[in-house]
Amino acid sequence: MPQEIAGDRGATTRRLLGELRPYSGKLGLVLGLVLLGAAAQAGGPWLIGRAIDRYILPG
């Protein structure tokens, strides 16, 4: 069975964005929380490293 190939990706993208428009506020909130979570995960080891360098190793 041959596969169908999408004709116009731009039209598909516009249609998808049109369907998501009513949820734009929630999508923005979710995107912000995802970025905040990623920053918190990336910042954790940095904070631990600073704590070790400042308070554990000098003493």
C-alpha cells in the first residue's frame, strides 16, 4: 500500500495553529512552566557545587 505524502505543510500548520488558538493562554502557561522546570533542573547542580565550594571544602 503506497503512503500518502503531505501536499502543503504550511496549510497543515496553519490549520493546527487555528485549532490551538482557543488554548493559547494555557499553552503559554505550560510552555513557561516547562522552561522554568528545565531551568530549575539545570540550576540544581550549580547550586550544590557552590554550596560545596563555599561551605564544605573550606571548613
